[in-house]
Amino acid sequence: MTALAHLPTSTRPPAPPPVRRGRHRLLPYLLLLPGAAWLLVFFALPLLQLAAASLYDPAGSLSTGYAMTWAVGNYPDAVQAYWPQFSRSFLYAGIALVIALLMGYPLAYAIAQKAGRWKHLLLVAVVAPMFTSFLVRTLAWKTILSDSGALVGLLRDVHLLGPDGRLLATPAAVVLGLTYNFLPFLVLPLYASLERLDPRLLEAASDLYASPLRAFARVTLPLSLPGLTAGTLLFFIPATGDYINAELLGTPNEYMVGNVIDSAFLVRLDYPQGAALSFLLMAAILAIVFVYLRKAGTEEVL
Amino acid sequence: MTRESPADDLRLADLTKRFGVFTAVDDLSLTVPQGSFFALLGASGCGKTTTLRMIAGLEQPTGGQVLLGDRDITGLRPHKRPVNTVFQSYALFPHLDIHENVAFGLRRRGIRKVGDQVERMLALVQLQGYGRRRPAQLSGGQQQRVALARALINHPQVLLLDEPLGALDLKLRRQMQVELKRIQAEVGITFVHVTHDQEEAMTMADTVAVMNAGRIEQLGAPAEIYEYPATAFVANFLGQSNLLTAEAGGRAGDDVRVTAHGTRFSVPAGRARLVDGPALLGVRPEKLHLADGVDRVPAGHQHVGGVVTDASYVGVSTQYLVRTAWGAELSAFAANSGVAAPLAPGTAVTAHWDPRHAFLLPRAGADERTEGRLGQPPVGALP
Ligand SMILES: Nc1ncnc2c1ncn2[C@@H]1O[C@H](COP(=O)(O)OP(=O)(O)O)[C@@H](O)[C@H]1O
Ligand SMILES: [Mg+2]
């Protein structure tokens, strides 16, 4: 019994002795099986197919068939032809992210810390737009921003817009659409982090000579970093690949890489180029995510 | 640190805090001398934390002032006050290691080289070598010491401690009480220590303020309060008291005459808070002695007769309950010094005391009914 006395005190009764060890060891893998099979069939295989397609002979066509010629040149060709759309994707998504952060952080903070009994209602309000289709909502913005709409009329009246200035079919409209459509993906993870923030820590910070701004920088921000990282990625990745906003709220001058990929596959039927562009986008996003996560990770340690 | 003058006393003037219609702190005024160890003692919910939060600036008073020396700091934001707090919940920063937690205040005041100071402070609270750990990796007692170090390192004019030992087990608690007192003597900072543990307040503090329902009932040195409580609440919150319902009947020389249940007693005028009117005659249980007959009562002592109804042996002493002729139960502690034989329940005894150990308190109708609930169960002769 002396040995028992040294056991760490635990509120749970000791686990029953493991029976049928073999089954227990296999269990995690069995649980993984459906997901792994799904990923293999619907992600890995199409990805391989896409990788192969990006190396097809660009001279082929859908009717004549494609030959596998390891045409690595598809990649530089795609970059050369579409680098404006490519960089525009990252530029628009980046600007939209900054705007979304400026709006979304205070919003998430207010809901998590200051809303009191309105908290759940406000959360529903953040999510509610997603009850209708992405497409319908973007079309609604098209109406709101249209040249004959009340908003443009008002802005023209107060001379914020010239007499024939417009909102629709401008880069601003596309960025606005991106910001609007992906804002909930930023706000929700941020909210989850800020909700757990103990307000007593902020009191302790102010007791230890931190002004409200310093308390934010030293306590609130670092403690919300996990939500901030997740939210930023959940916002930025789909926003970069998006083509609906540029399609509906912009003109070909605002087209992003998503529009080009869309037309390569569905309009021009240039499969090798579409596949090469898709792969380039994926690689660029992966690189950004990797760098970002490493940086965010070390900041958290600091 | 500059040598503080007495002008650095902490003063609360008519401090009031209301939450809606509820008054948490009620017109509180007190002075904490610079460099003293001051304990704010009271039952849970009596407004101790609210008082501390107003001193720290975390709560804005509804009325009154907080003064440091001649300076009115009532409207000052918390980060501008030379006051630091050890919070009831510790509130350590979970994302910072111990070193950075302790350095937090120094860094916010723009001090660059903090390493030596932090090391010295960690040594003071006996946590050398823990600098690189996170708060979650420490035990409750260690976290408490980090919270203390984090506040102390700033050399505040006043350190506020909100039941900092509440979460510790008894042994560590006693150890930390001694430790805290040692540290206070070493750094010479004013400590305002909030606790609901009367023993803790008495062993640690130079001055104790007993708080009840948002007000100070009595303020003074521990021995002073214990020996001569001002109200029935204090008499029973700080230790126990036998309180006999009595009537004060005016001065007789240096004494005040008292009648209780048809018997005449007297109390020295210096230990009577009233001369005339409804009163409570108080005697501490350890000052109530038991004799086996009226002829054994020492000269000058006053006495009542009764029967032992209960005897509980608690090691250093035996605690007796004695039922008087009119049905009140008195409590008496007899030291187990081996001189007297233990008394069995049922024994007829005479309880006696030196009138210089008795005290006389005013008796208000309401007081009698509430004291029993708020303090420890009164063992005295309450109707
Ligand atoms: N923010 C608040 N809102 C309403 N009532 C409060 C608030 N803070 C404290 N109180 C009330 O004030 C009283 C005193 O509280 P507190 O100062 O925390 O007591 P203590 O620290 O002595 O236990 C309690 O009855 C509590 O319910
Ligand atoms: Mg409290």
C-alpha cells in the first residue's frame, strides 16, 4: 500500500487494465480510414491528375487529345501571360485583409468582451449573411453599388464622387466585395480567442503601469494570436483564389487569377495552362502560409 | 527608494461605492500610516475587495476620496498610481514566463535593464531558477509568490494584497504569513492586506480594521481590538466572547454598575463603552475561570453559578459550556496545564472573572440578532 500512497491524486478512478491490446492499437487507424480514403479519392488523385495536366503538351486540345510531354515551359508561359492578374489577386486580398482586420478585430473584441447579454445575438448577426448564397449576396452588392443606386447618387450629391464617378466596376468594389464576403471567417476564430481572454489580466496590466494601448499590445494581442492567425489564413486563402467578386463587381481590368483559371478551363479550354496556374497559386499560398505561421509562432513565444 | 515622510500615509475619506441601490462600501474613512502592515478583516461580501479596487483605481468611487499623502488620487487612472496589487486570483500573464511576468511593471515604465532586479526579486520570494517557466507550470503557492514578486519589484508606495493566501493549504499559509511579514519588514512598503481570517489578520498586521457591511466597526492594534472590542460584532468576529444581556446603571467611583439577570456586577469605567442603558457584559472564554464553589472564588472576582453541560478536550485546553440558572450558556477555556482536574458534565461550578477583563458594550436591539449570523456562533448569553 505504500506505493499507492505515492500515486498522484486523481479525481478519476484508475483506468481499467487494457484488454485486447491489438484492437486498441489499430483503433486510431480504423478511425482514420474513412477520412483518408476520402482524401485519397477526392483530393490526392485529382491533384495528381492536375499536376499531370499542367505538364501536357500545350499544342493539344480537348478534341484532339493531350500528350504528356513534361512541358515544364507551361509554367513560365503562364506567369508571363498572367502575372498582372496574379499579383492583383494578392494585392486585392491583402488590402481586403487589412480592412477586414481593422473592422473585424474591434468587432470580435466588442462581441467577446463588451456585449454582455447581446453576445449571442451579435454572433448570429455575423453569421446570418451566410444563410443565403454567396452568389446572391454578391449580386445584392452589385445592385447597391450600381450607377443608378441611392448610394452612388448620395456620394455624387455630396461630391465625394464626380458627376459621372462610379462605384461598380472599380477595384474598390472588388476589394469591398472580398472584405464583405470573407469577414465572418476572420471574426469567428478571433472571437473564440478573445472570448477566453480574462479581463482581470487587463486589470493586472493596468495595475502594473500599462496604459490601455500598452495593455492591448502586451496582453490582449498576444493572447488573441491563435485566433488572429487562424482568422487571417481563413480570410486570405479563399480571398486570393476568389473570382466571383471580380466577375460580378469588377471588369476584366480587375480580374484576378481565379478568373483566369476559370476561363482557361471553361472558356479557352486550355487545360495545361489552367492546371499550371492552379499549381502556381497553390504554391504561392503555401509559401505565404508557411512564412506567416513561422513568424506568428515565434511572436507568440516572445 | 527615497525615504518616505509620514506625509505618504494612505487616506480614505468618506469613501462610498454603490452598485445600483446596493451600498458595497459605506462612507469609509481611515488612515494607513506609511510603512505599516494594515489588515482589512471582514466576512466575505463585506466590501473588502471593492475597497482595494478603489485604492488601485480599478473601481471609481461613488463618493469620497483616496489620498496618498496630500495628493488626491481619486480620479487617477490605475496605471498612473504608485500602487500595486496582488490579486485574489493572482492574474499572472499566461503567455509570459515568470521572468517577464515579474519584469512587466519595470518594462512598462521604460526600464531597460531588468535582469538583476528580477533575479533579486525571485530570490526574495525563493523562486530562483524558475524564470523560464510559464505560470501554468507552477503550483498555487509558487504562483502566489510570483504575483507578490511582480507587484513588489515596482517598489510601490502602497501594496494591496487581496486574500493572497486564500488558495493555500494551512501549512503553506502559515509559512507564507511569516514570509510576507519578513518581506514587509525588509522593504518597508505600506501593505494593505485583505483577509477574512482573523488569526491571519492578528498575527501579521500592526493595525487591523474590522469591516462589516461596508463600514469599519473598529480599528486598532490586534491586542487592543481583541481585549476591548467596540461592538458585539467585533467581539464575536475576532475570537469568541460571552456576552450577557445587561443594564448599565451609572458610575460608582471608577466603575460602572451593571445588572444582569438580577445579579449586580461592575466593570472598570475604562472598559465600558457606555454608562447608562441597555448593555452587553462581555468576558472572553479564556478569562472565564471555573471554581467548584463560591468560597473558592478569588477576592475581587465576580461570579455566576452554573452547571457544566459539555466539556471538549482540544489538546492545549479544554473548552467547557456552563449553563447558568437563567438558561444562558457560557463558554470557558481552561488551559490543560495539569493543575486542575477535568470537570465532568453535570458538575455544579461557579464561573468567575476579574472585572478588569470584562468589557461593557452598548446593546442595540438589532445588533443582537445579526451578530450571531455574521461572526462565529456566539457562545455567550444571548436571549
Ligand atoms: N461589480 C459589481 N456589481 C454589483 N455588485 C457588486 C460588484 N462588485 C461587488 N459587488 C457586491 O459588493 C459586495 C462586496 O463585494 P466585495 O468587495 O467583493 O466583498 P469581499 O471582498 O469583502 O468579499 C458584495 O455583496 C458583492 O456582491
Ligand atoms: Mg474579496
